[in-house]
Amino acid sequence: MQTQAYTRYERARIIGARALQISMGAPLLVTTPRIDPLEIAIEEYNANVIPITVKRK
């Protein structure tokens, strides 16, 4: 569950990191007909299922 609002930079970093994982063969967290890793990562982000968090000081 997303408990904090991410900045656009944090959002870009999360989606980019997840897209790289998908392109390297990581299992998908959503069922989708899409093939492009970036589009899949965006869909996963919007579904709030990406297990990546941001630590702030």
C-alpha cells in the first residue's frame, strides 16, 4: 500500500528500476497483454504492487 506521495523523480526511479528487472526476466506482478517492460512497470506502479520503497532522511 502506498502510504506516501512520491515525487516525480522517485516515481521515475521506481518505474525505471522495475522496468529493468522485468527486462532481465523478473516475474510480472500483474496480468497484462503488454510486452514493453516500461509499460508493464507503469501498469504495476498504477496497480500499487511494486515492492520497492523509498527511504528518506
